Amino acid sequence: MTEHVQKPKRKKRMIQVNILIRMMLSLIIATTINNMLISLLLDIGHGMESEWLLNFIPYIFPPLFMVNFIITFLALTRRIVRDLISLEQGLQIISEGNLSYRVPVMRNDELGRVAFNINLMAERLQQQIEKERELEISKLEMITGISHDLRTPLTSIIGYIELLRTNSFQNKDEYTRFVQNTYNKAIHLKKLLDDLFEYTRLTSVDTRLDLNKIDVFQLLDQLIFEFEPIAQENGIHIIKDLGNSPIITVIDSKKIARAIDNLLMNALKYSVKPGTVRILMKLDNKQISIEIENKGNPLTQEQENKLFNRFYKVDHSRSSEGIQTGAGLGLSIARNIIELHGGTLTLIHIDNIFKFTLTLPFEGVLTRSIGSEEGHSGNLDV
């Protein structure tokens, strides 16, 4: 704190001394020039034997000295004045909205510091405005995405209900098919709304985790057991390597199950069929790692960078027929859940192999955090 206060004082003395030195130099130079001029006039007066000129010299001494001093001082301080004008012009340009402009003042004193702070202010304002624009674009994309994703199943539901309402079916089988399709679309609509609600809840500052000691091995094994029939129906073979020993850690089992299920469904949707999904779990360096690997169509770098963005969906041509598309929130929800637990979710994409790696702390920060809460509640504010 003391050093922070002293630095401006040291810089302030620097520019004061700088100006004082120029003032003293101006005084010396002006006095020297003035004395030389007076000596010259005295020589001329004595040479011409002009009493008038000799009597007039004392009256021109003060104004001549002032003129010399002012001219010399302005000459010695012209760089400081030029830099001040540059600062003023730079501020004017920035105030008119050109935040990409930078003040070109290269000094090591207060003026240089002012220039640096002006440029820093302009850069931060520019970043803030760009961030606000990105948020605005994100909001518009979110509204567009929600509207599109909800409208598609809703339109189908209305269409099937209209067919049923007007008895536009030929037989009992067609009637049953219409009812089943309506039900499927309604379930799809509910899933979209659940995803949206879950994402909104996870990104809220009031998000709470219901933390308990859970056997991650048992949880993952159960999720794979439930996932296998769906995978087999779509021509996907499951290869798992989970070990055979319990791995106990503190997590919100429902949310972690949701995250892993989203990753498994993502692998199912975008795997080459017939194909294989490999699931590996290991414990190392005080963290649990779960890898879900599948073979699919390669992505561009831009697509890969956007993969965890909310409402982002890769071209529908890659998705499996018969598997309903989501709202593009699955991976975003999964990453939010994992990060709330203090873990990470990353993707390694090489050629056409996709490997999502989920890490969770093992007996780490979260475990210690709820140590004092045991006996009271399993909830923890995040």
C-alpha cells in the first residue's frame, strides 16, 4: 500500500523538476542573451556618443529580458506542450466514439502515465461494448433458437390433434399411430422445455447442489446399463472399462447423471452407424476421469469451438434418424454441471475420433466444504 502511494509522488517530482530545470535554463539563457544585447547597445551608444541611446537602455532592459525568457521557455517546453495537445486531441477522438484510437505519447512521466490510462480506458470500453454486443446477439440467437425448437414439435402436435379432431383417419391402426406420434411429440416438447429450464437454473447465481457421498462406479455402470438397449437399437456397440472397485466421492448424483446421460446421447446421435462408443473411467491425481469416445463425421475448427455453446447444433444431416434432436443445450448443460462440481469437461477431436473427458475432484474441495455441513443438510450454495 505504501509503495502504491509513493510511486505517483516520485513521478510528480519528476515532471516538476523537469519543468523547473527548463525554467532555470530559460532564466540563464534569457539573462545571457539580455546581457549580450545590453553590452552591444552600450558599445553602440558609446561609439556613436549617443546620450539618448545610453539613457534609453535601462528602460528596454526589463521588457527585453521578459521577451527572451518567454521565447526560451516556450522553446524548451515545446515537447511537453506538444504531448499535452496530443492528449487533448486523443481524448477528443475517443470521446467521439472512435475507441480503437490510441494516444501516441511515449513518456516516462505523468503525461506518459495519463496517455497509458487513456488508452487502457479506451481498450476496456471497447471490450465492454463488444461483450455487450455479443450478449445481445446471444440473446437474439437464444430467442430464435427457442422459438424454432419449440415451434417444430408444437406444430406437429397441433397437426395430429387436428387430424384426430376431424376424424381424418382411415382405421384403428392409423388412429393409434396418430395418438402415438402426438404423444412422442409432446414428450419431445417437454424434454426441450426441461433442457431450457435446467440450463436457466444451472446458470443462476442461486444454483444449489445436493451433495452426498456417491459411488461413481455404480452410478456410471447403472447409466450404461440403461443406455445399452437404446444403443443396440441404433447399431452402436458399447465398450466399457470402468474397473471393478468403488470410487466414492461427494457429488450431486442427479445432476452428474444428467451430464453423463447428455454425453452418452450426444455420442449416440453423432456416431457413425454401425459403430462403437468406448467408455473409460480411471482415478488419478486426486481426480476421477471419465472418457466417452466415439467415431463420427469430422468437424471444422469453427464447429468444434462452438460445440459447447448454448443452442449450438451441428448440421442435422449428421444426426441419427429416429433420434429426436434437442435444443442444442445438452453439452452446455453437461459442462455447467461439471464446472459447478469443480471439474472440467473437454473435447479432443482428431480426424473423426471424438473423445469427451469429464473430470471430477476426488475427496477434494467439495468434500472438505461440506464437512462442517454434515448432520445439517446435504445442500451447498455454489
